[in-house]
Amino acid sequence: MQTNPVLLVHGGAWAIPDDMLEAHEQGVFDALQAGYSLLERGASAIDAVEAAVARMEDDGTFDAGRGSFLTRDGRVQLDALLMDGATLRAGGVACVERLRNPIKAARLVMDRSPHVYFVGAGAEEFAQSQGMKLIDNSELVTERERERLAAAQAKERAGMPDLTFAGDDKSRETAVDVDAPGFESHDTVGAVALDTQGRIAAGTSTGGTLNKAPGRVGDSSLIGCGCYADNASAAVSLTGWGEPIMKLVLGKWATDRVQQGVSPEQAAPEAIAYLYRRLGGHGGIILLGPDGRYGIAHNTPRMAWGVCTSDGPRTGVQLRQ
Ligand code: GLY
């Protein structure tokens, strides 16, 4: 029996400024087109997720691929994970600096390696051995991000509260004003898909957090944290401050709720409420069951999201809640 395909994408959850709304909405729309056109032709959920995420990595708007947030020493360091819910196969890379599309490297890890996860130079060498081109890190760095890093470091030197670290530390919770226009958060990208064969898949890709220490790995590429897929439950991709999401293994928490019989529509806001209740975390989630039901939620002022079904594409930068 053929299933109607579904694709959901996100392009980060934070106080996206007004002058960046159009670029975010266009970016998630383009990602939907890249992934859904494959699903319509009968491609696998994993192919669609990879294509949608790669499209957002190529779009300098997002904190993934080129245009990502910079580490404190001014470099781009990328993490990505792909997971196939039909087989539980997964591939991840972290701390890669010379790959334009880490999600494609994650796919190669999944398909062509006995391992699940590679980091740093080993990940780059593996990707190169499988035909991926290694680039200079400077090709991933944009002027916008150089300026953003300089501003964050100037604030740090001036001893101002670093709102970028909000959400993981109860003592700082009062310093967080999510409505503040400068609230720095996360343009991590992700996708979840259901294909015509009823298979689900998930992918997440990120440049991590602004001004992060080199070598820091967030939730996005860790199985069950920022990404997870299992046809017995659901496929999920998260965005937000990684440390609280990791501590709660939030992706798996959300898919477990679906397995327990909670609809994705209900489990998505529950997961975000749990993130806030337990650790004061902020972020967003897309969650898709193998029956095509889905949920989207965020507790940040805005989140770039898109969904495409047989009814066509819909995109937004804020949910009506
Ligand atoms: N959610 C992205 C990160 O914390 O790295």
C-alpha cells in the first residue's frame, strides 16, 4: 500500500529579526521543494531528508554549512546526523571544518561505514575517502558571522550577561528575555520525512552555538538528542540550546511519547514544555509519526518551519499558539 508522503523542515528557533524573516521563510520553502520533489517521485525518506537539509546547509541564512556561527577562535565547526527509521541505521559527524555539506558526510557514514559516528579529522578523512571534496574553512565563514562573533566577544569583555548561554542554568534564567530583539539563539536546521513506502527518517545539521569552544559538540548530531527516527515510534529533529536538550535526551523522549500513544501534535509541545520545566531550555521541534500525523512546537519568539503534504507546501516563522 502506498502512503502519502510528508516532509517537515525547520530552520532554527529564536528571535528571528524582522529583516531576516523573508530569507528564513524562503530557505525553508526551498528545502521543502528539494525534499518533496524526491518523495513525489518515490524516493526514500532518507534521500528526501538529506536533500532538504543539504539545501539549508547551502543557504547562508542558517546556522548550518556556510554562514554558521563561529567558534570563539573564528572558525566554522559543523555537526550533523541522519537516521533511517525503517532500519535504525544512522550516520553522524561532528567538529568537521572542511566539508561544505556535513549531512552528506553523515549519509556516507551511514551507508558505507561499519561505524555510526566520526569526529574531526577522522570524519573529514573518511568523507574524502568516499569522494567528498575537502574545502578551506574560510569558504564557510561569512562577514555577517565575523561581525556577530566580534559583537558577542565585545559583550563578553564588557561583562554583560551572555544571553546565548541562557536556558541551561537556573541561576541565569532570570536574565533571559526571549522577547528581546537581540536574543541569540539557534538557526540549526532539520528535516523529518515519510515516504510512499511508509518509511520515516530524520536529519539535523548545525554550526552549533555562537562563540563556542572549539571541540564542543551539541545535541544536533547525537542520536536521541537533537535527532532520532524509528518506524516503531516517530521521527524528530530539534533546534535550540543543545546542552539542556542533550541532558534530557529530548528527541527520544518525544518519540517515546508517540510510542506510548500520544499524538505527535500533542507530544511536540509537551517536549518543549518539559525542556523548559526541567532546565529552563528554549528551542523548537518537528515530530512526525509513520501514520503521517505531525507536530511542530517552539517556545522561542519565532521558529522557521515548513511542511509539505499532498495538499501542498506551507511555511511560517511563528506558530499560532
Ligand atoms: N542545537 C544546536 C547546538 O546546540 O549545537
